[in-house]
Amino acid sequence: MKNKTPRGDALHTMLRTAGYKATGPRLAVLGLFRAARNPLSAQEILATLPRSTGIDQATVYRTIKSLKAKGLIKQIDLRHNHAHYELANIAEHHHLICLRCGRMEDVDQCGVEPLQAAVLKNAKHFAEIREHALEFYGVCKACAAKKESAPITINQHAPR
């Protein structure tokens, strides 16, 4: 019999509540999301999973698709020409992303509630707003200090 850690129990519960069995691949992928400091792409998940898990690319993509469908993870657009994901049940936050190096930090307060209320008040065909996404793009202090005329690119991966 395997020992279950509290963290593992929480992941089991999360999957069972969503109507899923707590399979090895689902637990492994959710565990990576729980430990991640930044949103992860499918390729980052695949590269991070230990080879001993035997989880292949198709399994990673199927797992992401099913976790997203059940609302356990959400997709984040970081303008990297591929999708990134993070746990959906973490405190609402947004991201500040450096256009030069890809550094990322969380933004905990966005102050968008008054804007949402105004948008909804002026909407002709919508009764409610259930979610929103807000990402800020700029240049981090380290890149700004370099004073290089390096081209601004948004297709790089954020450093870990």
C-alpha cells in the first residue's frame, strides 16, 4: 500500500470531485501545476516529467485537454505561439511579462471590477461576466538596465 501525502490526497480529491479517477498521469501533471511558479506549456510539462513515469506527449495533451474541460486548469495566453496553463483554483491573478527576456511575475490586484461592471452595463446581449484575462507586457528592470537596443520579442520562454 502506498503512503499518500496530504498534497497527494488533495490532488486525488480534486480529480474525484471533477468526476475523474486519480490516474498516474493526471496526478503527475496536476502535481507539476501545483509546484509551478509560472504557467506551463505542454512541452514544459513533458520535459519536466521524469522519464520513469512513461508519460508520452499524447498523454500529456489528452490530460491537459481533460483537466481544462473540467475547469481544473485554465489556459493563459503569454504570446509565445503556444498555450500555457495554470491551476484554476488559485487566487485570481494576472501576469506581468518582460518582452525582452520573458521574465514573469504575478499581479495580484488588477482593479478590473469597476471596468467589468461598466462593460456589463453597456452590453446589449450579455447578462454576466464569468471570467476575464489580463496580461501586462513591458520590460523588466534587469533588461531596462542593460540599455541595449536588443529587439523586443515575445516568443521566448520565461526564465524559471
